[in-house]
Amino acid sequence: VFANETPAKVIHVSAMQFLFFMSEKAIDPKAPTTEAIVLPSNEVVEFRVTSTDVNHGFAIYNESKILVTQTQAMPGYVNRLRYKFKEPGNYTILCLEYCGMAHQAMRSSFVVK
């Protein structure tokens, strides 16, 4: 939908059993870090989503627990998901692809201001 717009921010996402690493810089799978992610409202953001092990879902929910957008995290491939968050708030990321015994605990979050 936002293919012709330049993203205000690019967020790199690396999924692995059973967590998500997110960074504004490329992620080193041997030394991943976690940082607080703050995104602008009403501007296009691009998530570059991959996996280091198995397929995962990358699903973003708003504060009302409504799914707003999603893509797959797949080993050896980077999916680019662009979205414009219109509402400030706390957003939750959940895995939508069963990925193992601790799948239900796989989550992360970010803030839109």
C-alpha cells in the first residue's frame, strides 16, 4: 500500500524461538540486542522481518487487541512490511505461526508517539 513512499523509519526484526529482536540497525544474529523502539505516528514505517530458525508470524496488535497488520518471518528471506500507524499508543507483537513449545510466550512491543 505504501510502496511509493519513503519510510520515516526502518526497523529490522529477527525472530527466533521464542522471541523477537528489533533494532534500527541491522541485527547480528550472533550478538542480538534489544532496544526500546519508538515510532512516529502518521508516517510510513518499514519492518524488515526475518527468522534465524523456523517460520514465525509477525503480527502487530493495537491497544484494543485488534490485529492491524502482519507478515511472515522466514529463514533466509526478508519480508518488508510497511505500515502507517495513525494512533499513538503501545503496540504488541505476537507470533501467529506455531513455532514450538513456548510459542504462546513469543511477544514483543513498541510505542508509537
